[in-house]
Amino acid sequence: MTIAQFSLPEQLVLILAALVLFTSFALLAQQRMLASIHVFAWQGALVAAATAMIAGVYDKHHLYFSALMTLGLKALLIPWMLRRLVDRLGIAHEVETVVRPALVMLAAAALVVFSYYVALPIEKLSSLSTRSTIAISMAVVLIGMLMMVTRSQAVSQVIGFMSIENGLFFAAVVSTHGMPMVVELGIAFDVLVAAVLFGVFFLQIRESIDSLDVDRLNRLSETDEMNGTRE
Amino acid sequence: MTWAGWLLALLQAALFVAAAPLLTIWVKRNKCWLQNRRSPSLLQPYRDLAKLFRKQVVLSENASPLFRSAPYIVFAVTVLAAATIPLISTQLPTTAIADMIVLVGFLAVVRFFLALAGMDVGTAFGGMGASREVSLSALAEPALLMVIFTLAMSAQSTNLASTVQYLHDAGLVLRPSLLFALFGLLLVAVAESGRIPVDNPATHLELTMVHEAMILEYSGRHLALMEWAAQLKLMIFGVLIVNIFFPWGVATELSAAALLIGLVAVLVKLALIGVVLAFAETALAKMRVFMVPQFLNLAFLLALLGALSHVILEVDI
Amino acid sequence: MALNLALAAVLAALASAIVSLAAHRRIGVLKWLSFPLLGLSGLAAAVAGGMALAGGDAQVAQLPLGLPWLPWQVRLDVLAGLFLLIIGIVTFAVGIFGPGYVSEYEHGDHPLVQLGFFTGLFIAGMQLVVLANDAFMFMIAWELMSLSSYFLVVFHHEQAANRRAGFLYLLMAHVGGLTILLGYGVLATFGGGFDFDAMRVVELTPLWASVAFALAFIGFGMKAGLVPLHAWLPEAHPVAPSHISALMSGVMLKVAVYGFVRVTFDLIGEVQWGWGVTALLVGSVSALLGILYAMQQNDLKRLLAYSSIENVGVIFLGLGMAMVFMGTGHEGLGAIALIAALFHAFNHALFKSLLFLGAGNVIQRTHEQNMERMGGLLTRLPYTGVFFLIGSMSIASLPPFNGFASEWLTFQAALQAVALENGVLRIVIPFTAAMLALTGALSVACFVKAYGVVFLGQPRSRRARHARATAWGMRGAQGMLALFCLLAGVFPNVMVGLLGNVSQLLTGARMASATQHGWLWLTPVSSTEASYSAPLVLIGILLAWWLIWQLLHPRGARSVRRGKTWDCGFGPLNARMQYTGTSFAMPLRRIFSPVWRIDEKVERQSEAEGLRVSRLSHQLQVSDHSWYALYEPIGRLVLVAARRIARLQQGNIRVYIAYSFFTLLVLLWLIS
Amino acid sequence: MIGLYFTLLLPFGGALLLALVTNPAVAGWLNVAISVGTLVAAVTLALSVLDQGPLLSPGGWFYIDAFNIYLVALTAFIGVTTAIFSRPYMTYVLSEGWVRQRRMRLYHAMYQGFMTTMLLALTTNNLGILWVAVEGATLATVLLVSLYRTPESVEAAWKYFVLCGVGIAQALFGTVLVYFTAAHVLQAPDIGLNWTELRGVAGQLDPTVMSIAFVFLLVGYGTKIGLVPLHNWLPDAHSEGPTPMSAVLSGLLLNVGLYAVVRIKMLVDPALADPSFDNPQLAGHLMMGFGLLSFLVAGLFLHRQQDIKRMFSYSSIEHMGLMTFAFGIGGPLATFGALLHMTVHSLTKSAIFVTVGHATHIAGTQAIEKIRGLIKTQPHVGWGLLLGTAAIAGFPPFGVFTSEFMLLTATMESWPWLSVVLLSGLAIAFAGLFRNIHPMVYGSVPEGQLPVKANMLPVAVHLILVLWLGLSIPPFLAQWFDQATQLITGSHFL
């Protein structure tokens, strides 16, 4: 079946999925701190919108709540916290250079293809119209990881991590219409605590190596140049 | 085995011990003749022994009891070894006490105590002699054993009497293994009984001496026993060679005639081998101590060849 | 009955371990409680072993220990009995020897608890190994033995060398243990069960049987110290306290032999002659190299340890011959070789522990381990001197002592090679016999050196000069072992007859003709082929001696006069002029030089015209090749691999994330 | 039932309570008391489960069967012994001035918080809750790793946090996928994550999705187990955190990760058994591969260690690899052995870390080349370390040998040639451990190294238990393991 046969709301969900994917590309490409925080917030908002959409279409009422939760957490609270942190740390206007951005973009695109290829058999089985979103969310997760690999800035690593969470949540919502409430609450709680802890750690790292460049966190290594060989 | 057999064994042993000095002096006489010197009389070694037995023993003050008992052990064990060798007759109960391997064991005991006695006083000479003795015989002994293996595999026995019996009954058979074994045994005999070219009993030259260095501290009856044991050793090897490889004439039953023939035969054969030894010692020169290993390796090689040629050429399964 | 007695022995050993927990700073506990308990345990073990060896049929029982589906099973058959007897005798001797020996630990803080506790465990472990009837219990007892002996090896852990030895020992023991475990694994996988009874009945395919044999051979050979797996042995055995060295060299190696015999002859069952050839060659090489290495040692205990390698080689040579004969269907001949090997194992246990106890005695009195600083001890420690002499004669396999009897049997077995159909074997066996002959001759040389340098000549150090007599217990233990050496040598028929039961069990044949001519004659095949009468030999020697004394000793001869040693007219001789151990071994070192890695340095300082040498210094380092050929390469390999691997942990978190990222991708790619 | 609630609520309440207690001494005692209470509750729970069989709480939120109950008991037990050790140790840490009072509060609160999450993860029946709890365990411990605020500890904590976070995220994705397929089989969506339900219909779950889900879950929880190459956080976290933390991390957290994977495997195997799927053994093979790799690599790492705690954390990786391998083999024998190995490893390893804590206290450093002559300085500590290491290295008569023996046998039966690899790995690891242990325990005492007030009771208890398990497994425990084996493999072992 082609997209034409979907009902409008379903098409809208697909649109949102595409947008989420786009935002994570944007995150990957974005080199300004503040801007990437904003993009991240937008991604959260899109996920929340998608959730609300699903809730509306398949009238799953508890999803409204989780949509709200997502909006509050991912689109408002966490971005706000990050914003405050970067202000306090005075790195708000820092610009981080990504090595070989074109290559990274290419890799991200490849990841999308890859996750589509992995998800193909799943789609065969699925009867939900929103099945293809699994591929999208897997791609979002992988791209998030790619972002953490390519960025050496602690804050952008956290953003990458959070976008992975977004991808997960998106997958949970659109492919399975939401996990049981308790689980979602638990996950949300974990994410919140994680965000707080990240904040704590920014400060700790800052005071220990007075920078947020994770590449400089390499005291604990076991290669020869770090510790003399002992025969 | 009857009491007669045991009596004969006893007599034979006595004869063996008594005749040992004779062989030595016989070789010496031949050498003298060959080098046209005047030779001592055949009784000379007996006179020497008697003199030594009468003389007082002078012991080094740091000689231990082992030093005093060594001569007796050495001599006793050598006599026992002699007693187990068929000299005249193969009808010998004593051969059952110790077969050829035990015979080698006896020689090892002798060497063990000789060497210890040499080290006991704590002079440089004694230690040197002991060291050389054990090192050289460490190479000679395996050669001897290989010779014995060759014989044993042919004769299906390590019992001397039955081996001699077997070879005697087999008559004249040309066995390559025995040929190798003979030459191996000859070399070993020369080395073990300390003759030229391995050792020279006549000199006390510190660079070369082996046996003499060990008994340097001995005097009086102790020295006599040591000397006599050495002569016995020579005799033992002589008898082994002649009676195993040329068993003709050896008495195979206990009759007076046979025994007489056997006696004459062995005396003649020993006389002959004495002449051969004398020739060899005149012709050859004493070799350097560290040439001796090659000499013994040759002996070992010959013996090994003997064993292998027996397995390869003579057994058919 | 016998089995209960054996278990009682184990309990006594454990009890001695427990009581010595109270020995902290109180040596009396060790002297008057734990060592007597050990002696008791040894006595019980010896009696039980003797009964089992004579008794014949096996006794089994189950202990309330082990896994729910695999309880510990113990079994006491003739084979176990033999080795239990060995363990028992030596343990008993140690029990007597110990109190006098440990009295040197009275002063200074020595970990007495460690000593007593682990000695008890060690002995209990060995006894359990012999008793075990399932692989699981066997392995536990085996490793208990290794572990506790390791703690005894590092008893003097202040010296770095001992620590190193301990580490090496533990490592090798563990590797060997794992190999054995793997061997049992093979047997169990096909036998469907870890108890030996299941393994006995099963028939393995030749390939798997060979695999199992190879594993057992490597594992037990490692413990027994076969070349080239021997390197740990001369390091570990000497550094332990001497009575422990006696136990390790005298008994533990035998336990390894036991394991090998049990697995090969009993559990696998169908012996292949190819295995025999392997054991034959490895054994003869070990024997030869072992004695050659021993010859060059100047540390008395190291020398003894190396000579253990030699004797184990001889034992395996005999076992190999037995396997060859059995593999080619000559059970009767196999029995001769097997009996010879087991008899040698028994004898080696006796004289090697005798020698180690003697060495311990000497070392305790002189506080020297280096032979070059001993000498003239025969007059100072007469008892030890005489006993050590007996031990040396036995180990040098001189008639009429026990070493000779077993070696003689081995030779007789070798001579039966003619009966074999396979021409190659007919050549190989005489050849190994030649190696054995060389070994025997060298061992004479080696122990002439040992005895001559340690006990004869003039004392080479002040401590040696002032060595004084020792405790009665120590003499008693050595005396007992020496007596056994003599008895086993003079009446070999007794032991051979008993060992017949073992060969009956393992090969289905016994040396019937061996003892048919009564206790006086030992005739392996038939009286015409070969015979040896040790009693008559002894009598003959004594008779000859007596005759000489009677006939030749001149009546009323003036008694001996003591005089100075002849010094060639140069001033008086001193101790430094006599031959040292090193110089004694020089000819053989020169003849067999390729065997060792020798680095010898001679520094000669001569005066201006270069004629008179004013100063001369000589350094000699003799080490064996296996280090450089086998051990160091492996160690280096591991380290290199470790260094490569370490790059994984290079510190940058992004790399780490990349790891999990790519792991994920690869796995996803794999499954779809 | 009541036992269950107490088991969970006691530590939870304890965490809240301890967050308020300012006096560290009191807190230390309270910590012990709460742990003991938890242990009692856990034991009662265990007994009830043992005689009434599996227990499913109303609403199906919790499910206790033979498999997790013994882990619960183990967790509670080690929680107690470690708490006993932690009290004097942390007072020493405090006296050294490495931490301030406030952080002591954090420490004790988080200790109980960690126990809560552990027990929750073990007892819950809901895969989602399981995920939440495991993630919670990370969050609870991450601040403790950086407790000393040294640059190293902060770095270690950051790596721990980020790597485990990322890993766990994948586990969540896997969970979502499981839920996704379950939604097609189960009608009621909100029970779609209940393990018992899933277990019931496991045969009908779609194999492809389940295989993908398993990959995500394996990578996710495998990070927690410390499987190579996902292990990098582990040595850092274990070596930089306070020693009691290292003890519980090595002894418990890793187990929970493995527990999760095995639970999932129990769902995946029936699903993959579907004829349409080509490789029904996929899960097992993946686990075997990871397990063997971790086992070997960790063994090699042991040779290069300079930090004693780091070394033992590598040995934990090695043993977790061994267990993963064993569970991967499957089959009653291997599973039984793996369960036993879990127990003995946890006991031994936590005992070792306690001893190591004392040793580092004596030497004042964790650097191996600074720690010397322990046996002379303080025989108890020295022997504890030596025997503990001997035990963990698999020397009989300690229990580790028993389990390794069983694993080896299982390998022999199913994959004969792998057993060679296994043995060489064991030998390498053994050499690596002892080459470092040897100089530490033996030799003469460096000057200025004095005995300390050490409480070796936990060590003794643990080692004696391990020894007991080595000499004979008590019937009830064997029964217990056997039930668990039956649950996991579907067939009894005994």
C-alpha cells in the first residue's frame, strides 16, 4: 500500500516522523551550542506532537498524558536546564568544529538506509500503518550514537544521548502506541534524574579538568605510553 | 648343581685370583722382549705383593674409615666378580648368582669405592684421578653393556655360563654382531683395565695418570689389595674375551679330562691375548686424556652396531 | 579394613594439620603433636597399603562429600595399595625426622603454623589422590596436593628466588592440573560419567584414546618432571624445608606416576604401542639429561632434585616398554617391564627421601647449601655419612642395593625386545637400553661427586669443620630408610612377588617365573636366561672380605701409623687445594658440552712479563636449555599479546562509544 | 508476599531515612541494621517460595521463582556483609579526609538505593520495570564512583554514566521491540511486558523481531555485564569508587545484568525455534561468542595491571564472560554450573574486594608495586588475599573449581575443541593474577607499613561458604539450583 491509502492523520504522523529524523540530522550538523539545544527542544516537541497525534487518532487517552510529559520534559525542562548550565559554564556561544562534516552526514544517511534494511522484515509482519516509523526511530537512535562518537564536547554528547532517548520514546509511541503507564513514568523519572546528574557532572568535570572536552578525560588508560610496560 | 660344582667353583675362583698377577707379568715380559729389555721373573708380582702385605700401613691423618675399608671392599667385590666367570668349565653354579649385567654392576661398585677412596684424603691428585676415572668409565660402561646386550640377544641369555655354552655348541658361526662386539669389548677392556693408550700403569705422570692417582695415598697391605684387584680386573676382561668369543676347549661337563683340557685351553688363549696386548701397547702411544672419549665413543659405536646388526641381519621373524 | 585404615591415615594427617594451627610461636606443638600424628598417619597408610597390596581384591566406599550427583568415591586396590605404601613409609620417616629438624626454627619468627598445617594437608592430599575413585575427587585431591606443597615451597619467601620458584611451581602445577582435567573430560565424555568405574568399562576410539593419553602424559609428566616440562622441579624442590623436599621428590613424583599408570593402564585400558614408544623416548631423554644436569649442580638439594628427574625418566622408560609389549600383545613381557618400573618407583621413593633427609641433616648442621663449602663430614656426622653412602650406592644402582635390582629388571625387560615382531621396536628398545646404561654410569659419577665432595676430603668452610652430631630422631629416620634400601635390594623377590598382583591387575599377567626358584633367586624369564641372587652376592662379598682378613691380614703386623698426606714436597696441603665439585665435573662438562648452556669466564691477571699469573678468577654458569627454548618464549608471547590487547583500553570515551556503536551495527548486520 | 514487600520497602525506606541521618557513625550502624532486615525478609521470602513454588504478585508486577529468588538471597546476603565491612572502612575514609560528612550521607543513602534497585530488578515481572531498575542502579552508583572527587574518579564516573546510559538505551529499544511483537500476540496491551505472559506465548512471537530485539538487549545489558568490547567503563568504575562499592558492583550489579540477559534468552529461544527462522541457536551462539571473547581478553589484561582493584575488576569481567559463555551453551549441566558459578564468584569476589580494601588501607595506596609483604605485616589480610585469589583462580577445594569443572564438562560434551581455548584462557588468567599477587603477599615488609584494624569476618564467612560449596553442595541448595535449571532449560539436571 502506498502513502496515498493512509488516512490524513496517519500521513501527518509520517510527516512528523520525517521531521524528527530531520531534526536529528540537524543536531548532528549543528555546531553552535545554543542552536543545538534549541534543535533538541524542537525534536522533543515533535515527538510530543506525534504522541498527541497517535492519541487522537487511536483514542489512547493515556497517551495524552505521556505527550504532555514529553513536552514538559524533553521540550521544556531539559533544554532549559541545559541552557542554564551552558550559561553558568559560559560556553553558550561556543562553536564546536566537527571533523569532516560531510563524511558524518554521509554516514548518518547510510545509517538511515541500514536501519531501513534491518527493519524491513519487521515491516513485513506489521499491520499498523505506522510501522515504517520503527526504521525511522532506529535511525534516530543510531544517529544519536554517531553524534556522541563525533562530538568531543560533553554538552553535545549529552544532547546526543537525550536524542537517543527521544528516538526510543518515539519508537515506543508510534510503533506500539505507548508502553504501560508505569513503565513510561519510570523511564521519564530516569531521564529526569539522568539530566540532573549530567548537570552535576558538568560541574565536576569542569572543576577537575577545567574544560568540558571529553577527549581530555584520558587518565585511565592502559596503553604503553600511559603506563610503563612491566615485564 | 651338586656340591662338586660348588667345590669346583671355589677352586676355580681361587685359581683365578692366584693366576691374575701371572697374566700381568706375562704381558710385561712380552713387552720387555719386544722392546729388548731384560724382563723380571714371573714371580716378581707375587714378591711385590708379599712385601707390601708385610709392610706397615701409613695413613694420612685426615683419612676416614672409608679410606681404610675401601681396599677390602674393592678386592672382595673383584674376587666375587671373578668367581662368577666361567674360567675352565661352564658347569658353574656361581654364574647363576650374577649374570653379565651384575658383573658390570660389580665393576661399578669397584670403581665407586676406588673413586671415593681417591677423594677421601683431599689431595688434588686423588680428586683428579677420581674425576677422570668416573668420567671415562661413564663412557666405557655403556659400551660394555651394549656388548653384553649383543651377546645376550644372540644367546637368548645374560647368564655367562649359558652364553658360553651356547656359543660353544653353535660351533664356528661367523656373526657380524659378534665381530663388532669383540672389537668393542677389546677397546672397553683396554680402557677399563687402565692400559695404554688410555692409561699407563707404569707411570705417575700427573697429566695422564688415572688409576694410579686414586691409589696414590695407599701403602702396605691396602696398596697390595688395590694392585691385586687391578690385576684381577685385567684378568677378568681377558677371560671374558677369550671364553666368550673363542669358547673352544672350555669344559662343558664335569669330567677330569674335560677340565684338564679346559685349563690348558684357557691358559693358552690367555697367553696369546697377553702377547697381543703386549704388541698393542708397544705399537701404540698413550693418548691425551681428552682424546679418550673419542676412543670410547668408538667402542660404544661398535657395540651399538653389533646390537643393531644382530637385530637387522640375524633375526628373522 | 584396609580401606578404613587408609581413611584413618587421612584423618590423622588432617588432624596434624589442624593441631598445628595452634603452633604459632609454640614449636612444641609441632614437635610433640603434629609430627607424631604424621608418623601415625604414615604408619597407618603403610600398613593399609601393604595389606591392600598383598590382599588383592579392591575395596570401595563413599564419602559424604562431593557433588549431589557425584559423591566422593574411594577405592583401594593393589595399585593404590602400592603407592599408599610408598606414601606411608616416607611419611612415617618424615614424622620421625621432623621434630629434630624443625628445632632449628625455634629462634626467629618462622611461620610454623604454615609449615605444620600445609604439611598435613599435603600428605592428606597425596593419600586422597591415591584413594580417589572418581575424577572429581581425584582433581580436588590433586590440586590440594599441589596447592599445599606450593605453600611449603614458599616457606622461606624472603628470598626473591624462592618466590619465583613458588610462582613457577604453582603455574606449572595448575597448567598440568588443567591438562589432566581435560584428559578426564575426554574420558568422561565418552564414558558417560566421571567415576572411574564408568571410565573403565568404556571403549574409546583409537583417536580419542590417543588424545586422552596425550593429555594425561603431558599433565602427569609435567608433575613428574619429564624433560622438557621439568624446569620448575629443580627450582621448587630444593627451596622447601628438607623433609618437604623429601616428600615432594620422594613421594609426590610417585603420585604423578600413579596417576599416569592409573589413567593409561587402568582407565583407558587398550594400550597402543605408539604411546609406549613416546613414553620410552621421552623417558630415556629425561633420564639422560636429568643426570647430566644433576652432575653439574653444586647445590646439594638441586643435585638431588635433578637426579629425581633422571629416576622418573627411568620409571617412564620402564612404563613405556611395558606399553610397547602390551600394545603388541606380549602381556607376559609387559608384566616384567611394568614390575620393573613400579619397583624402581618404590625404590626411588626410599633412597631419594633418604638422601633428601640426609641433605637436610647436613644443611641443618652446616647451614650451607653449597657443596663447595662442605667436606670432611663423614668423620663429623658418622651416622648421616654412612646412611648417605647407602643412599648414594642405591641411587647409583650398585649391587646389592635396591636401585640395582630394579634397574637390572629393566634391563632384563629390554633384552626381551627380540621377541617383538616389529623391527623398528626391536631396534628402538635396545637403543633406549643403551641410554639407560649411560645414565646408570653417569649416576655413579654424579654420586661419587656428591658424596666425595660433601662427606670426604677436608672441610671447605668453618661451619663444615664445626658440624656436630644430630638428634636421634633424624638419625633414626635415615637409618630406617637405609635399612629398607638394603632389604629391598637383598630380597627383591618379596617386593617383586607383591608387585605381581599389580601387574596381574593391569596387564592380566604376572612374572610367574620370577620367584619360582624361591626367595634366593630372581629369575625374570627363566633360570637359564638370567638370574640374580642378591643374598648370595651380599654373602659372597662378606665371605670374600672375611677370607682376605683371615688369610692376608698378617698376624702381629704393626698397626697403622698416621702420617702427613704426601704434598709432593711443597708446603702443607690445605682444603682449598683439593678438587672442588666444579672441577670434578669438568671432564663430563667438556665431553657433553652441547647439553648445557655454559657461560664460563676466566679472568687472568699476569704480571708485566706475563709469565707469573698474579690473580685468577673463574666464573661458571651452567643452565639448561629448556628455559630459553620453551619457557621464556611462551612468557614473552603472552606479554606481547597483552600489550596488543591493552590498546582496547586507550582511555577516550568516544572510542568506547564507537565500540558499542559498531558492535551493534555488526550484530544487526549479522542477523539480517 | 509480605516478605517480598519488606524486601523491597526496607531498603527503599532505608535510603530515604539515611539521606537524613547526618552522623556517619549512626548511619553506618543503621546501614548494617537495614541490610540485616532486608536479608531476613529475603530469606523468609525465599523459604516461602521454596515450599510454595513460584509466586506471582497480584497485578502480575512481581514474579519470584527459583531463578531470581536465589539471586535475591545472595544480593541481600552480600549486602549485609559488605555493609559490615563498609562501616569501619568508611570511617577510615572519613578520617583520611577523602570525603566530607555530607557525602557520607549521600554514600549511605545511595548504598541502600542501590540495593533497592537491585532487588527491584530481580523481583519484577515487567521487562520495562526491569529496565528502569537497571538504569536506576547506574544512577544510584554513579555519584558514588566519583565520591572522592579526584580527577580520575570523576572521569571514571563520567565514562560509567555515559557508556552505561548509551548501552541501556539500546536495551530499552530492544524492550520496545519485544513489546511491539507481543502486541500482535497478546490482546491486552499493558500486560505485554509481563515476563510470565510473554513466556506463555513465547513460541508465537515473531522470530525476526525477537532476534533484532535480542541484539539490542544483549548489547544493552551486556554493557552492564561488562562484555568485551562493551566493558571499558567497568575497570575504571570499579577501581576509582570506594571499595565497598567495588565489592557490590562486582558481586551484584554484573549478576543482575546477566540475569536480565538470561531472562530475555528464555523468551527468545522459543521464539527463534520457529521453523521459518534459520538459526534457532542464535541467542546462545551470540552469548557464547561474547562470553569467550571477554574471558580471553580479560585474562590477558590481568598481566598488565598496576592497580590492585583494577586487576580484580578485570577478573570479574573474565568470570562474567565465563558465565555468559555457559548460559550460551545452554543445557542443564552448563546452566547449573553457571548458576553455581554466579554464586561462588559473587561470594569470592566481594570477599576479595573487602580484603583488598584492607590491603590498600595498610599500604595507603592501590598501586600494586607499593603493596608488599602483607603476610608479614598482617597475616590475616595477607592470607585472605592469597586464599581468595586461589579460590577465584579456580583452585580446589574452593567452589569456583566445582563450577568451572562443570562448565568444562559441558563444553567437552557440546563443543570439545572450545574446551582447549577455555583451559588456555584459565591458565593465562591464573598466571596474570598470581604474578601480581605473589609480590604483594610475600617478601619482607617495606618500612612504615603497619597493621590496621581490619574486620575479616565477612571474608572468612564468604570463603568458608565457598569452601563448603566446593566440598559438598548442600542438598537444598542443589535442589534450588536444579529448579532454576529446570526453569531456564526446561529440563532437570539432577
